Amino acid sequence: MDLNCDLGEGLDSWQPGVVGTDEALLHVVTSANVACGGHAGDAPTMAAVLRTAAERGVAVGAHVSYADREHFGRRFLDVPADELRAQVAAQLAQLAAAAAHVGEPVAYVKPHGALYHALLHHQEHARAVLDVTRDLPVVGLPGAAVLTEAERRGVRAVREAFADRGYRADGTLVPRGEDGDLLTDADAVARRVVRIATEGRVRAVDGTDVALDVETVCVHSDTPGAVRLAGDVRAALQAAGVPLRAFA
């Protein structure tokens, strides 16, 4: 199983000599989704994340989004396909330029926030993103339109689960701001992820079980107690005999 995290989103000041949240998480996860300017992120932060990821042997992916820093990429934007292609291309170019300086290749793409959820069903936006990302593996929820389109194009589709987000019975996430959207109890989250990895199932907010066939599990860096939570998840997976390695 791969353990991924969204990093470089401005939660860590990356001050010399200070181990912040991002750096601490890079000692735990196997893949880092790096914000590359759409919803968050700037060149110095990208470089800092990439250098530490390279030192730790952590795979790096582009965490692309709608160009919407004001709302942290959590607002759907019904932009034309050409405009979305340009937005994603610009973000990929920023991250690729930073990666070239540290010799850490961009290994995959994981959309962020509203774009991630739009790509569950929005065929035009799914095609637009894949037109730009080309042969890079793409991460998404099981059943997402972007994964179906990726497979049609011969691109690797990576199915993802979430450690710290609530699920609805249809396998989608509980929208942020609704009851049950976020899980912060580290012990409960760790047990939940072990069940996902070993049984392929997760308990939805209505009490039903949802089948999940996934390659990677995400822990968000902005979840309260994220470092402990991610560490407990990693330890629980290892104790259960689940090998941890980057999918890319």
C-alpha cells in the first residue's frame, strides 16, 4: 500500500532548522502530492518539499487544481476545456522546473479539491486534464470518470482511499462542512486504514460498508494532528504486515 499526503500548501514555513508539518510528514509517507501554484504553493516551497522528498526516497506527484488560490481550490469552476488545459499545463511546468533542479522526477498527478471531485463525473474536464498530463499516472476515487478515461487511453489509473475523510454509501466523500466529513481520532483512523488495506472495505457514515479496491491512501496535512495520525497509520499497516511502498 502507498501512503500519500498533500504537501507544500503553505501550512509549513520551511524555516531552516525547524522541522515543520510537511517535513515531518515526509518521514512517514511514501508519496507526496505537491501543490504547484493553482490552489497553493510557490517556487521556494516546491523546491523545499522536493529536496526533502528526494532525501527520503518519497515519490512526488503534481497536485494540480483549478486556478483558485482565493478559495484554496475548493470551489468548482466551470471553465472551458482550453482554459483548464492551460491552467494544468502551467502548474505542471512550475513543478517540473523545480523538480529538475533537485533531480526528483514528477511521477504522477493527483488533482486537488473541487477539481478532484469534478473529475468523478465531468467528462470534458477529465479529458482536458489528461490531454495535458499525458502518460503520467493519475490518482482518483474508484469509479471516477478521469480514471475510466485514463484507462481508455492506456494511462495508469490509481485508485485512492482517504484515511481521514468520511464516506457516503455510494463511495464518495462526505462534503467538507457536513457531519462526519473529517476523522481525527488517530487510533480509529489507523484501524480503518488497516481494514481498507486488508479487507478492501470502509464503514460509511450511515453504517453501511463500502467496497474499496485501492492502491494508495491519503492523509491530509491540514487535518488536526496530521503527523501523529499519519505515523499511527503507517505503524498499524506495518504491524498488520502490509508492505508500504510508493505506487509510482
